[in-house]
Amino acid sequence: MTIRGLRTAATVTATVALAVGASAGIASAAGAAGPGAAAAGSCAPGTLKVTTTSAGSSQAGMSHSGTYLKVTNTGKSTCAINGYAGLALEGAGHTALKTTAHHGDTYFAKDPGAHQVTLKPGKSAFADLVWTHAGPSSAQAKYLQVSPTGGNSHSVVAFDNAVDGGELSVTAWSAKLPSAS
């Protein structure tokens, strides 16, 4: 996992906007977590590794493409995450690109809603990430910053995709792959 400070004002703006949205999800998920939810504390920075995965299925159709975000607890203790990932696109040379993330259902999957996901060491959570790529305002992304908890600590993953208007759709974290049903 690569942890970096946010480099530019555009990236900071995108991250703050996403963190505010993610924080709203965290607050509502924490309140609905129920009995026993306090057993696992929040995952500490540096204990989460983010990757993308097809999970053996293709997400492509009608100018939409998608992948799954996978966050794995690499720490030695059970911890929990809530809500939605913070996202920011980067171009070549890790330059910030305008990014807007929409939380909820995607073209390929239903949103499970913000809720607490407990991760034992070595276990993972998933979110569906979708974008379109046919418009004249496509930005060529090379990398994607993913903040699993919506804060400043993030991973940077390879993401060589054209993204219309820098707009991404993402579901909340879930213990299983988000699906259409």
C-alpha cells in the first residue's frame, strides 16, 4: 500500500468533498451498527491494502465499465470500516484530475447502504466502482486514489481508463461482492 500526502489543491478539494460524503455515511452506519459493534475498532491507517479486481466477472456494457474495489485488513487485529471509499483520479505523473464520486447503486450493482463491515486479519471488503467512457469530456486517468475510510490516508492503484467528466459511481463497502440482485 502506498500512503502519500495529498499533492495539489484539486486533489485536496476532491478528497474533502468525498470525505464529507463518506463521513455522513460513517455517522449513519455507526448509529445503526447494533449490539456488539463496539467489539472492533476502526481500522488504523496503514493496516488496509486496496486493490482492484474483476472477481471473475466482466462489468462492461452500454459505454459503462466497472471493477470491484477490494480492501484487505493487513493488520494483526480485527477492525471495522463504514460507508463509502473516498476517490480521486490521477493522470500521468500523478497529476490530479477533477473527480466526482456518486454514492449509491451503480450500473451493475445495488448499493448495500452504509453499514459497519468487520474485517478480521487477512479478510476483505468490496465496493463496486463504475464509470462511463464514451463522451467528449473523457479524462484519461492513470491512477486512482482510494481512501477506504474517507480520510486522508489512501492507497494509489493503477487505473488506466478514460472516465467521462471524471465521474465515478461507487457502492458502500460490503463483506461480499455487490451484485445486481
